[in-house]
Amino acid sequence: MTPFSAALAGIILVGGCTASEGPNDPAGPFTAVSAGYPFTCGITPLGNGYCWGYDRDGELGDGDTTSSVTPSAMAGGLTFEEVSTGYFFA
């Protein structure tokens, strides 16, 4: 699977994803999702950001460069109202 097809798989499967990893997140779906190349990001109802997919250049925002097929919490303790991703940026 190429990084791009992995990102597309994230879009297709996001309806069943939940972000219950964070201590303050409800066990519910993302309220916003944006698919970049080659990764995807989502926001929970409490504004916590998660990304998954390719991470060679730190695209997932979790403080490392390890790609992940499951949502990984963004570092920094920030909350978000919107999410927008593109070609290797979020």
C-alpha cells in the first residue's frame, strides 16, 4: 500500500474511528476530518487533534517521525476548531 492509498483508506474508515486515547476525550467520532497527502487529521468534540498516516517529516504533529495507521494525538496540548491538511502540511 502506498502512503497515498493509506491516507485514502483513512478517509474511508474514519466513520468508525474514535479518539478515546486522550484523557479528556469522549469515546465518540471525530467532528471534523481532513485528508492530506499522505496523511489524515481529525478533531474530537473537545477540540483535541489526532493525525494518522505517513510521518517522515513530522506531518502527524505528535513530536516524532513514526508513521501510524491509528490516530495519534497531536503534541502541545492545544485545542482546535478546524482542521485543514494538504500536500505534506496541516
